Amino acid sequence: MNKGIKIFIALAIAAFLLAGSFTIPNSRASSTSTFIVGWGGTALDNLNPFTTYAQVSLWILTNVYDTLCVFSANQTQLLPDLAQSWQIYPGNGTAVVHLNPNAKWSDGLPVTSQDVNYSYYLAAQSWSRLYPYVNMITSISTPDENTVIFHYHGALFQLVALNNVFIVPYHIWKNVNASTYFGYNSTSSPHFVGSGPFLITNYTPNQYVQITKNPNYFNKNRMPHIDSVIFQFFTSMTTMISAFQAGQIDAFGPYVEPSQVGLIKNDTNAVLVTSPSVEYFYLSFNVYPQGQGNPTLRDVNVRHALAHAIDLQNLTQLIWHGYAVPTATQFPPTHPYADPSLKPYSYNITLANQILDSHGYKMGPNGYRVSPNGTPLKYTIIVPSSMPEEINAANIIATNYWSKIGVQTTVQAMDTGTMSAIIWPDFKQDIDLWDWLVGPADPTILSVFLSTQTETGTSDSGYTNLSYDALYNQMVNASTLQEVKNISYQLQVTLYNDLPYLPLYCPEPIQSYSKKWTNISTDYPGGPFGGYDWRTFLTVEPLSSVPQGQNNTMLYIGIGIIVVIIIAAVAYIAIRGKKKK
């Protein structure tokens, strides 16, 4: 064989091999991508959108069911979800919603107006936690498969009704008892039917829930970049952080203890995230008229004394080290419906003792007070065992503060399932220290204190006030959003004076994720892993070992080298040919 040809072939082979070494890496081409997020907040209770109260449950459901609309990150605009378009006519209280005709359930059946109508029917039942979001709706009509007409009263409809009700498949849910259905059935086929970008594919109680990309998802512009997400539950934040640092999970929420922040900051593989707060911690006093807790807590004077006996500024600093602010309402201070005129109760031990003295709560020989009828002011605070910083807060309240006014307090840490069993339905607790995550542009957290909510496993205070109920109903029927805000302020003042809850503080949602992942937005209230951002798992994707820009540069360099080699080879052969002539 001609030597020049041999050289050309050798160079061509080398060029071919070199070209292979410059293939653009594709992190999703050769294997599935699973994002594992740890959850250290209140545990999952169920996967039923009409009865769950746990934020992690709602977060999972946000990814597997659609609502008619979703909020933009700045909470000022409703965006399409199942609804392709809609028209709202405030003058006559009518809203016409046009469904996306391409929407399908994961089993292939179309999403229709019947599904929407039935979902809102379930939401309006007395046992449903969604009732406060829909009780302004007077009727619903469905003129065709893709049109839903709502008749309603009040401006609150525009704020909460279109974006808080998950649409469930009528053909599945008509066969279950919706008030007791768990929401996922591993023994049925299929296990789960939804319309969202993911489907629930695995669930192990107290361990994890796995959701997998829905191949039939109708909105191709929102198709996830990853194949699945695992929500792994932790009862210890320390364990959760250790798992994160060991690379066993990729992110965590809804927050981390301040004592752990240093560990995350020093982790070169971690991204620390802080976002606007949507969470507040509180003490809930058992004021339920038929409750089995210490009856002295039903006396508002006792509750006022307890409030004045807590140095909230100091407590907040001790527990959160600058990552939280004290609060006096059921909203974070930055929330658009928080009443700015309300301030935390002053720390005044003298006043607290005077209140108890003046209402007949005498100090006993053992240093603890008793009521006029001889009931000791002896309480137990129950607190989630997964929240060590709150266990610490409860112990500080008991030892450093309330002991100074003759109140004997013990603290019991337990899992949230046990707490729930103690509270509902018989209200056997004295006091619980717990948290709420509040919708970023939503005043309906105030529905927690409606008299009807003692039956739904929502109200942990058992607060019953018919005047409050009537005022809340006025808010629902208010004709403008400004009127809604004004009435929400009145409701907050009522709660401030009656004190079924003593709000404590609002922590920043301190979260983190691994640098192995990218395209994670952090501008949504509550953060990307706080349970409200519907975009998190639609945009996240694995980060290639080499940045894409660098990949392209290397590709161009490689191509250039190949071209140079080929030109050199051709020139070499040509020169050799001339010499032979």
C-alpha cells in the first residue's frame, strides 16, 4: 500500500478517535436523574388534597395535580395551569374558565369540566380543609367539557379560589370515600392518577415519597428536566444535615437550625439559600370548651399573664441567632396582610404577676399558683421532636420565664403524629409549640380559628368565637381587596386580644442544595424547598462535570484540530505525489 495513503488512514483514524473524545457530555442521556430532597418539617399526614394539612404533603401534591391557575413568583399575577384562559366579571360575580383542551390524566383520559366541578364540590364539604377557599362560590355550571362557570360573591374569590383547589380525576375519586381516602393506593392499578408534571410512584410511610415524570403531561413548556424526585423524611435535623453533607440527599427544607448554618457555609459543595419567610412558630393554648387540658387556660387573663412573662426578643435571639424576627400576628411581618400596628406583648414579669394576683390565682406554699377553685397552674408543652431548636425554646419558656410567675411547666417532645393524636379530636393537650407555613398572598390562614375548624384537624387551640366567625364571613364577602385587608386586620386584633395562639417568631427559610444541580430559583417566598414553589422540580437539572460553554469551546477546538490534521494529511500526500513525479 502507498505509504502516503497509510499515513492518511492513520491520521484519519486518529482524527476519528479525537473527535470521539470531544463529544458533548449529556448528564441525562445515559442514566435517569433523581433529585433527593430532605424534609425536616412537620411530617406527611396523607396525600389527600382535601384533608391534608402538612406542608410537605401539599408540596408533593403541587407536583402531581394541577390547579386552574398558579401564582407568579412575586404573587401579583395568576398564570395558566389547567385553565388556558379565563374572564372574571366582578360586577355580577361570574368567572368563566376555559380549560386547556390538551390536558389529560396520566391514564390517557381527558381532563374535563366534570373533574373541575367535582373537585370544587369536594372542596366545599364541611370536612374539607379547602372549605375556606371556596365558600364564596355560590354555584358552578359546566356548559361543555372545556368550560367552567363560577358564580361567587366577594373579591377574595380572585385571590384564593382559582389557585388553591387541586383538580382530581372524577372517574377515580367517585369510587372512594373522599373524606377518608389517603390519596395513594399501592394495591390498586394504577396506584395513582394525576394530570401534573409528575406522578406518585412510591410511598413508604415515615420514610419517603417518590414522584416520577409524567410522560403524558400536556404542558410541554413545563416538562421537567429530571426523571424523578424523592422526598425523604427526617425526624432529626442533625441527621438530615449529615445526610446532605454525605451526598445522600441533594437538598433540604423547610429550614435548618441556625447552629448548622456554619456547617453549610463551610461546605464547598453546598449552596446556602435564604428567602422571604412564610413560616411562624407559636404557642397554642387549649381553649376548647369541651377540651380535656388544664381548664385554667380557658381564662384569657391567664393567657395574657403567660404572654407578658416571655421575653420574646431575647428568646428569638437565643433560638435563631439573628435568623428570625419576633411577630405578633398569624402572618410573617413582610406578608401583605400582616397588621403592622400589632406588636409583641411586652416582657413584664411584674405585670404578669399582678394579672394573676388580681384574678385570684394565689401563690401556693410550694411556689406555684392555684386557681380560685384550687386547680394548679401546671402545664405541659408538647413540641415536635424533629425540631430541637423549638424543644430548646419550650424549655427556656418553662424554666427562665414562666417559673417566675408561679407556673409549673414540663416539656414533652414527640413526633407530630403523636401530637396530632393527643390534640384531635378530644383536645387532651395543654399547650403545643408548633408552626404554620402561610400562603404568600393569602389571608385565609385566619380560617384556622373558625369554630368549624376544630372538627377538621386544623385548629389546635379549639378556639370558638361566633363573632370571629361572622367577621371572617364578612371578609369572604368583601367586595374589594382593600376591604379584605381591613377586615383581616380586625380579625388579627381579635386574635391578639383573645390569645388562642401566642405568635412567637418568623424564621428565615434557611435551605441548601448541592452544587451538582443547577437552575434552581430562589425568589419564591418560602424558598425553593419550603413547599410553595411549584417551579422547583420543573427547572432543576444536573450540572455537567464541565460547563456547557466550556464543552462548546472544547468541541470547536477539537473540530479545528481535526480539520488541521486532515488538511496536513492531504498536503503531505500531495507533496509526496509531486516528488514521485
